[in-house]
Amino acid sequence: MAEIRATLRLQFHREFTLDDALPWLDYFSRLGISHLYASPLLAAQPGSMHGYDSVDPTRISEELGGEPALRRLVAGLRQNGMGLIVDTVANHMRIGDANPWWQDVLEWGLDSPYAHFFDIRWHSDNPLLDQQVLLPCLGEDYIDEVTSGRICLDYDNASARFLLRYGEQRFPVCPSSYGMILCHTECPELLALAPRFVELHHHPLGRHLAQALCREAAAPLADSGRLTTLLASYHEDWHSLHRLIEQQHYRLANWRVAADDINWRRFFDINELVGLRAEHPDVFQASHAYLLQLMDEGLIDGLRIDHVDGLADPRGYCRRLWRATRGAPVYVEKILGPDEALPADWKVQGTTGYDFMNQVSQLLHDARGEPLLRHLWLEVSGRQDGFAEEVRQARKHVLASLFAGDVEGLAQQLWHIARFTLASRDIPLGSIRRALFQLLAAFPVYRTYADALGRSEQDEHFFSQALEQAQQHLEPGDQRTLGWLDRMLGGEALRSQPPGPMRQLRKLALDRFQQLTPPIAAKSLEDTACYRSAAALGRNDVGFDPQTLGGDTDAFHLACLKRLRNFPRAMLATATHDHKRGEDCRARLAVLSERAGWFAERAWSWWKLAAPLRQHIARGPAPSGGDELILYQCLLGSWPLELDTDDAEGLREYHRRIEQWQRKAIREAKLDSDWSAPNEAYERVCGEFLAGILLADDGATLRRSIAEAARSLMPVGALNGLTQCVLRNTTPGVPDLYQGCELWDFSLVDPDNRHIPDFASLETTLDGPPDWPALLRDWRTGRIKQALLAWALGLRKRWPALFAAGDYLPLEARGEHAAQVAAFVRSHAGQHLLVVVPRCVAGLLGDSSLPQVPPARWTDTRLHLPSSLAAIRWNGLAGPLEPHNGEPRLAELLGETPVNLLISGGER
């Protein structure tokens, strides 16, 4: 297997299949990619555009071309010396009639061999849910749907099975209840079969006998007139239909009850995605056997594990996978909080790179602009709380709404545990609810990983933070309960409890707690607070820490050194299928931290110009101050490079994109609208406001002012983008390129960032040796970014050991603008690479129209090379570096190119 040098993420779906990637493999290879990094390929819900809604892990999706197409793709990759990494979903599956395992569970309940595959709470004190699966799939209340005839009994001739039909959804009817159905016919053959179907419920082999009985019933049911009469009797008598539904292993319910009553673990709050119990060896084997077979055959070289924190035992899962794949590369999608490190004993290559995205974003932001930007946000939005409090309020909101049922289920589990021992049996359920709620509201990271041995030092640190904050919101009695929760949820090692039912109950509660905190974190931070609070919109993205606006070179270098020491082959990403803003959109928005005063002046002037477009509704001004300031930032960051305010067609296309983003942003914030209860009046007024800015004559002055401001940010934003590109491809780790980001990427949140790239155009622009002066002059085309990417990846291909195993030496900059340079040297076996990039240089660019600092403006700024490197001859992007005394000047290093990569020995 080839060493993973650089990956390219591709999003496969029915409109871009595995065969559709074949024509571009030569281009990917010339670009310097070593491995394609594919979105999930296993069979997903028909029509899926992302693949994360898997329905069958035993085959490649037919919509993608099936296994034959995979084999063709891999053959093409091998011809180009490339490999394949595949995204896989171990945490959940899509429910519905396309999922045979799920349908079997609905049909047979606890008698299904797949009943333990899914994370279902089968036993409940609620008689409506005991040994039943809640299906919150109805548009209205059950009584309305069943009496209106929208729930119907049907029969499938192909499978010889009865089923319930609701719209396009199909639910199996358990054969043991077929007797109730057949009693409504006058056919002797069917009447004779009825009691035999009833007996299935008590027969130890009932599940196996059912198939033969269904075949016997198929012949008399083939009479269309008889079948029509039978089904019509149920259509006309909803009471009979209701009695039949009551006999099933599931309960049909209004979708709105899910948050409170759900009795199975979902992926986040999505009612269509059910949690898998991959911690069970047989579930792991069944859900991974096919992928492992493909890996054994050499078709797949590595795996990316989606949402690893959703698993009950991420460490155990990853180590099991490491053994099963005989040490193949595995990457985990893991969001790391501030000061959090990926556990070192998981046997994985590292994360998929959200942490690097955050680090390089901090480097590009100027911390000196933070006070003014936060003051502007407070004045315009009127939201007094800082980001940390916004997160806490968002957590309380999602706990009380989206995850109310999950929290209640865990509280009930903990209460049952409390009643088992004398020391805790007097703890009231209400106290457990209150203490658990505040603990979850205060949790500072996605999750902890406590096991039978208790918590690690890192886990103890984060749990203690949550306890300290939760105590501030609890009465003394509930504080004592919080102390008990601390012990039950990992503070007291499970192995201190003798083996038996109590130990098992405690383990289940611990697993449930640790699987519950990640979706709460994601929905409250990424999908709520990041849309409520945006002093610096470029810092609000997946895996980021918006509480910290800017960083410095020392912090960036320290992060690189830690990665080199602990996970030298971790992925480095700056754009993903999940990002909220494209990498160059964020790079441009970072400039606002350097020009905070300038931005504040313009924001207030736009506020005044927008007065005729703003409307007043029952809630007050619309849009709200916060939504309006977020919109201005979005427009500044994403305004297309060539869009003129007189280009009506271009403005309409841009408006379509921003309108889609705006609706999602407003609903995600959950302040004035929500996905579950959209405020159409508010959304309509906000949409009219946006249209007024981008399309109406009344907004022309405002439109021109915003466009002019965006254009003034473009050159330095592009330079930030080049810096970002260089760092991703030269620091310790494996660079990951997201599809189409070879050129400038000003995309917004999905689906805007999931369009099929124009690979034909991209292949055309990668043509011949780079002419850096010409590329710099034509920087708006994005070809300079693509050329820089190809150059860096070419170095990785030529000297793989330098990047895979090379040291990382941060360099000191000296002189007037030392803080505005990031530089380091990678070294291995006598080979060296010197990397020099600018940061926070808006003031140095001034009004330049090029994304390059004029050389003279670097004044006396220089790098200090250690004596071991002082005498080396360097060759950079534009040629050899003139001899120096160990302190090359930035005016020389960055005199002809915006950034520089210099290789030792005069080689190119």
C-alpha cells in the first residue's frame, strides 16, 4: 500500500458516481494526490446525496455503481499509483423499508435477531412503549391519521407479507397478527390459516414457521377481488385497523413527540437515524464484514470513522478495527475542545483535521481586534452575554426540547440505580433530573471516555469543570445529588462494583451519558450558538473555539509540534463537506479582525442605509440586529470576486445562494424561527430585506457600499488563503483537499458546499510550470492557489520522508514586523524545507490590488536561522535565495512571491 501523502475528499451520490471520478484520476495524480478520500459508499437511503444514511452495510450503493464500479475505480487508481480511503458510518443507520435489519426488528420485536443491533430501550414503565419501538413519523396525531384513513393496510405480493402504508412509508405487520386480518374474509382456506398464524406468537420457532405459512396464504390472496375486499374492510373500519396496529412491535406517533418520548438513540435529533450498538462483537462483525472483505482484497486502503464520539466505547471500537484491518490507517471524525487531546491509545492515525482548521484560523486572526468586534456585536445585536453564556443558554434550550426524552430516560436509569443501595435510595427522581440537567448544560467538551477503570486525568479535568459550574445553579440538596452523579458517571471506577446486575446497570447508564453529551454539544455549539453570536463570523465553524478570536505564531508552532509528536499522520483540513463557510471565505473574514474599526464604521453606515428596507413585525425590527450583522459579514466573506453590482443575472444567482443560507441560519439560531416551528412571517421579512439589498433599486447605494468593502478585503483575504494552503500542505500531518477547492472557495454551508466541481476546467488550468509573476497578476482566477497546491504536493511526492518523518523547527522572526511572519523548517536525513508565510498583514498591503506585501514594506524584518542552517543554499518558488548571513530578509524571501517554500541544496 502506498504511503498516504495527500488526500482528496470526493462526495459521491447518484449524480456523481464512482465511474464519474474515473476520467479525472490522471488530473488528481498530476496534482499530487496519493489517495482519494470517499464519502460513504455503502448502500444508503435511495436518493441520498451524502451517504450517511446507510441502510445496508453488506453492499456498495447501486446508485453509485455498485461493487463493479468500485473495482473499476480502484483499478484506475492503481494505474496512477493511488489508493482509496473510505468514510464509514459505524454509529447509526437510516430507518425505513430500505433497511432490512430495521424492518425485521419492527416485524418481530425482541424475537428479531437484530433487536440488540439497535440502541433501543425495550423495557419501559410506560405500557405504550414497553417492548415497543416508538416511530414518530406521523404528520399529525395518531387518532387523526388513523381515523382519516391515511394509515392503510396493504399487501405485498412479492414478499407475501401484509404491511401498513402511510404516505410513502411502509411498516411490516407481524405474521402472528395475520390471524386478526384473515378473520375478516369468508375464504375457507384463509380462515383455516388464521389460528395457525395466531399460534406463531407462542411457538418457539414461530419466526421460522411464518415464512411457510405466508407462502400458503399467498395463493388464496392472489385473488385480487378477495384481497381488495379484505383490505377494504380495514379501510372502512378504523377500529379494527387500530386494534391491528396495537398488536405490532412499534407505536406510530406524531413526529413532535420524538423529543420527549423517543425510546431509542438517534443520531443527534434526527428521527430517521437510529443508533447502532457497535460495541457488541456480533454487531461489529455484521456491520463491518463487507468493508473488511474489501480491505482484505486490497480495494480499500484506509477508513474514516464518522462521529466516533457517538459510539459507546470509541477506544474499544478503534482498537478492534485496528486488529481487524491488521493496522490499516484509520482516521476519526472527532471535535476537540480547547486544551483537549485525542487519546493516544486508540490506534488511529489521528483526527480528520477540524482541529487544524481551528489552529490556522486563529493564526490568521488578529487578537487585537477582538475587543472592538465584540463591542460592535453587543451594540448591534443587543445580546449582552458572552459566547460562553450563549453556549450555555443554547445547551439548556436543546436539553429542554430536542433531547428532553433522552435526558429523562437517563434520569430514570440513574434513579433505578439509586434505589438499589441504602446510601442513595432516598435521592428523589426530581433531584436527579435537576442535577443531571445542570451537569449536561455545563459540559465543556463533546464527551469523556470513562471505562471500567474510571476516568483519565484529562476526563477528570473536564468533568470537574462541569461539576463546578453545575453547582452554581443548584440548591444544596441537589448539589449532594450532583456528587452522587459524579461517582456514578465515571468518578468511581466500575470495577469497584462486584460483577452483577448493579455493575451492568451502572455501565449502561455511563454509556448512555457519554453518548448523550456529544449530540448536545454539537447541537448547542455548532448548530445554535454559532448562529446566535457572531462577533467574528469567520471563527464560527465546526471544530472551532469561537471564544478565542486570534492566536499567535507561538501557539500555532506548539500545536504543530504536539501533532508531530503524537499524531504525525493526522489529517489537515481547511475545508470539509460540513464547513459553514469555505476556506477562502473564512480567510477573507479574518481580515475584519485587523480592520475592526473600519468594519464598525461601515456596519453603522449600512445600518442607516438599510432603514428603508427594514420592517417592523410583532417581535420588533426584522431582521434582528444580530441577524443583520451576521448577514453583512456573510456578504463580505462570500461576495464573488468578479460580481459587479450592475450584473443583474449574477446578483440573482448570488441572491439564490445567500437566501438559502439565510433561512438555514435563522432556523439554526432557534431565536426567531426554528426547523420544528418555522416563523414564516419573520423569515419572509428577512428574505425581503436580503432581496432589497441585492436586487432592489432601493438597496442600490447599500449594495454598492457592501460590494466596495468586500473588494477592499479581497487581496489580503486571498493572501490569507495562500498562507492557509501552504500551511496545510507543509506542517506535520497529511493534507486533505476538499473537492473543487484547488481554486478560490467562497462556498457556504451545505448544500452550497457540495456542488459537483468542474473537473474539466480544473484540469485545464493545471498546465505546465508555474509562471509566478503572471499567476500573481491574474490572482482572481485562483490559478495561483492551484499552482501553489500542486507545487507543495509535488515536493511531498518527491521527498515523502521529509514530510512524513521530518522534524519541525519553528523559526524566530526579528525586526519591525516580526509578529506578522510564520516560518519553520522541516528536516530529515540532510534534506530541509524552509516555509515562510505572512499573517495579519492588511496594514502592510494597504490599498494594493495584489495579494502580496510590497517588499519594501517589510523594512528590517528578517528570519533568524540556527547556525546549522545558516550556510545552506536555498531554492524557492521564484529561484535561488541570495547568500545571507543566517538572517535572510523578508523583502528577499517574499519579494517575488506572496509566500515561499524553499528546498535545500539548490534543487527545485
